[in-house]
Amino acid sequence: MPGSRTSDNFLRSFPILVLLSGIALMIYLYLKKVTTYNLITGSKVHDLLKKDGFNDNLAAWSLCQCAHETNGFTSSIFNSNNNVCGMKYDGQALSTGEKNGYASYNTIEDSVRDLVNWYSICRRRIFSLPLYINSLADYVSFLKNNDYFEADESEYLKGCQFFYDKVFK
């Protein structure tokens, strides 16, 4: 009689259920990794920025820049180069050289100091508008005006805003 052996039907479909569950788990873990944010590193970078003279807002905006550049401090460039902000190598003062097209550092602290040095040099230039940075959008505009990134400014701002919302809201 059909349906009388329901345990046999279940056992035949069990491998398919396991396979689908595995696929769902892999998708979940991938999405979780994409939106992961390393709180310990983020906190350390924020503290270093403040220690090096950035006020609360500038430290927050710079942290969001760093998180965006490193995909929440999980990128291979961050992990292999201690590069917190996607700084390309162009003779950076505290860099030990170049690895995979990006500046490589002995420590995260050196990378943060290089970002602070870059920012200070750019602020001293007369043409580095906006002169007043009052928002994350102003900060991203400052970065773009100083050729820090090549991406579309609105897309870069979206990436930074994502981390700002995740960390500071």
C-alpha cells in the first residue's frame, strides 16, 4: 500500500536534506563573514588614532575608512601586511616595503601612524578642500580630493557609512 512505509521514504530523502542544509549553512557562513567586523582590531585602531591626535569624530571616520578598506579588518592585505587602511606602497615612511601591491608594516601601529602622517601632510596642502571636515561625507570627500581612492565617491561613502552604522549606532 502506498505511504505505508514512511520511514523508507524519509531515509531516501535524507541525503538530499543533508545536502540542502549544508548548502544553506555555507551561504549563511559566507554572508556572516562578509559582514563580520573585528571588534578587537577596530577598538585598537580607534584608540591609536585618538592617541595620535585625532578628535572623536575624525577617529571615528578614519576607523570607518579603515574598516571599509579591509572589509572589517578581515582582508588578506590586512592579515598579511598589517595594513589597516589599504595604503598602497609609495615609499610610505613606516612601511617595510611592498607586498602584493600594498604597503607592508611590521605592526598595526605603524600602519595607523602612516595614515595619520598622510592625513597631516594632506591637511597642510592649500588645495586639500574641504577645509572643514564636519561629517563622514566631508571626510570621504577629503580623501577623494587627495587621491586616496579611485572608486566612485558615493560608493566609497556607502562602504564607510555601512561600518559607521555598524560600529557607532
